Amino acid sequence: MSQITLNIDFNNNTSLQVGDVVYYDGTGTIKKIGPVTSITPTTIVCDITGDTSTLANDSFIFFGKDNEINTSSIIGYFAEVQMKNESTHEAELFAVSSEVFISSN
């Protein structure tokens, strides 16, 4: 599989990880480069699985994470929330919500 090395002269986003997919703005359309295979302080190496024909030195590069792996929510069986209004004035609570699902574990 072909690879591309993106040389960078700025600090990497600390959220960037091997496996994240790198994209770029190819003259007004978002184009995929491919998944990250390695990261150093000055380079990002990606497998080329997309179209890099309009990739240029001044292209805006960004990345996305796999939404099946990188999720966050409450983990466990119990959550408790206590809310207080310590103001002497009347206040309204706009909304309270939660994310609940049945786990097979």
C-alpha cells in the first residue's frame, strides 16, 4: 500500500493517534488521505486510501476519529446528580437529560 509523509512545522494536535483518518480541503471539497500509521514531532505518515491528486503544500489538513472506538459516556450501573440553586431569586432549569442503555455485560 502506498504511503505519504506529511511534514509539519507546528505542534501536533495531542488528540491525533495512529488509526485516525486524515483529510484535507481539496479546493473546496473535503478529500480523504487515509489512516495514520505513525506520528513523530515533525511528520505524520498515512496510508493512501483516498484521492491526493489536489493535495498541496498549503492544504488545510485535519483528522477524524473512528466513532465506534472513540466514544465517551457514563460507564457503570449507577449515576447520581445533585443540583442546588443557592440564589435567593427564582430560577428555571431548561433541561436535564441522560444517556441510558441496556448492557449485556
